[in-house]
Amino acid sequence: MLIDSYGRTATDLRVSLTDRCNLRCSYCMPAEGLDWLPRPELLTDDELVRLIALAVTRLGITAVRFTGGEPLLRRGLPVVIEHVAALRPRPEISLTTNGIGLERLAGPLRAAGLDRVNVSLDTLSAEVFVQLTRRDRLADVLAGLAGAAETGLAPVKVNAVLMRGVNDSEAPALLRFCLARGYQLRFIEQMPLDAQHGWRREQMVTADEILTALRAEFCLTPADPAERGSAPAEKFLVDGGPETVGVIGSVTRPFCGACDRVRLTADGQLRNCLFARDESDLRTPLRAGASDDELAARWERCVAAKLPGHGINEIGFLQPARPMSAIGG
Ligand code: SAM
Ligand code: SF4
């Protein structure tokens, strides 16, 4: 088991498959992109599968989420999913994606064993989409979402980040859009994880502001908190339910005390927190022929050293060197 010194157990593994992306969301990446990780440093599909198998069969991981960068850009994704789906006990397998290409890939990925998908969608306006992501791809994202739903990847969840003065007036419209299609919408507070270090607390649209905007159109009542468990989203019943909307107040309503996550980057570094400043290198020992016992011990030590919280609200907080796109959100 992966237990830290505060008694939390990591059971949810986030695997970043690439740091590359076909969008340039302003809260994540600069317009010019980044210096991508050199290919030889990326874990191969076989290396990825070995580490995930170790985590699932020996370390108590019960859920695996693929992310990035944009995970659909990784050619081997269906094969990796197929191998992970064959593990026993079989973990739940999910994907966080910007949705571009999902229209075509949803079927093959589901056939390979993918259970669920989260698609990021911050706006319903093609113009605002270009402003936010610096690419004209809204139609592809919407097609991807529809493709996921048609394929039966249920529930389809939608992640939205609101940016002040850009898309912050769209909260009710996004909720209406998702309710009409049976997608589960969650708003995420913008976090200080962009490569260009442009996050400003006073610019962030807070969970309170998001809820106020939604309440102008909908009646929101808190869902049973007992059902939340370690989920980061606070859920609200919309107009009495059963539909819900989630708000992930990572900054103003931190949920670190219930965190059950651990992260593996595309270049084989383990992180015990999105905001960790230290990483544990698994790639070097893996390539040097380390045994499963040695790799498992490293993994356990990494999780054991997890800090109690992300520290964003403390004086002296330092943003991690690695940006969100290279950590895996
Ligand atoms: N490219 C995929 C996508 O956009 O869904 C997967 C990776 S992306 C880093 C994962 C999630 O992180 C997305 O929902 C995105 O909106 C969110 N995200 C990125 N940067 C963020 C930030 N600075 N604060 C909050 N959420 C962020
Ligand atoms: Fe790409 Fe996702 Fe970052 Fe947007 S949030 S730039 S889609 S990795």
C-alpha cells in the first residue's frame, strides 16, 4: 500500500503520456508552446505498462487516469489501455483529454478497455475558444464529446476553467449545455501551474463566484457530502437533481486532507502532489535493470514523503518547476 505519514493512502494513479499538446490554453501554456521533453527521455509503452502493472498488482492502485499534455497524441494509447485493462485486479481506467480526435478514437479506446472520459471545454463560443486556446478547434472538441457519449463512455464529464473577463460569464450556459446532453460538468479553479507563471490570485475566478453565477439561473443544493469521499469536486444537485454540477476549489477550498493521488510523468518521474517540488526518478533505475522490489520501494518512499497540503495559500509558496502540461492534470 502507498501510505503517507499523514495516514492518506494513494489509490489513484495519474499517468501523463506526453507533455505535447495541440492546444495552447492560456492558463496552461504560452502561445509558442514549450521545449518538449526529448523523445529518448519518454517512457516507452512497455516501460509504462510495467510501472502501471507494478502499481496495480503490488501497491494498491485501483484507478488509472491517462492525461498529459494531450494524451490522444500518444499513438500507443489503445495498446497501453489494453494491457492495463488486462491487469488483475482490474483498475478503473479513465482519460482526461481536450477532446480533439476523440470522435474517431472513442470507439477503439472503449474497445481497448477505457471506462470513462473527462473532456475539457471552457467555452461554447468559437471566438472565445480561439482566444483561450489559440486554436480554432471548438467544433472538434464538441464532436469528440458527442462521440464519447455515443460510444457509451459514461458518464462523460466536462472540465471547465473560468478566466476573468474571458469566459467567466459562461458558467450557466455551460451548465445548460451539459444538462441537455447528460454530461457531468465540473468547474476547476485556476491553479498556479502555468508554464509562464501568469497566475494571479486576484484574477482567479473563485468557487464562491462560480456558485453565485450558477445560482442566478439554477437552484443548487449541496449533494450528500458522505458521497464525496476523496473526490476533489464538491457536488451540488441542480434544481433538485438528480443532475449535479461540481466545483473543484483547489485553491480556496483545498481538499488535500482527503487526497488519494500519485502521479507518473511521461519521462518516468513520480510526484506525490501536483505541487510537489521533488520528484522520484523511476526511469533511471528501470532502465538500469531494477527489480520490481526496488521500484516498489522507491514508489513507497515517494508517497511516504507527501506533504500535508499544497501550500498555495501559505507565505513562501513556490510554484513547481514543472508546468501542468508536463505533470499531467
Ligand atoms: N490536455 C488534456 C485536457 O486539457 O484535458 C489533459 C491535460 S490538462 C493539463 C488536464 C486538466 O487540467 C484540464 O481540464 C485543464 O483544463 C486543467 N488545467 C490546465 N491548467 C490548469 C490550471 N492552471 N489551473 C486549473 N486547471 C488547469
Ligand atoms: Fe493542452 Fe490540456 Fe494544457 Fe489545454 S489544458 S494546453 S489542452 S494540456
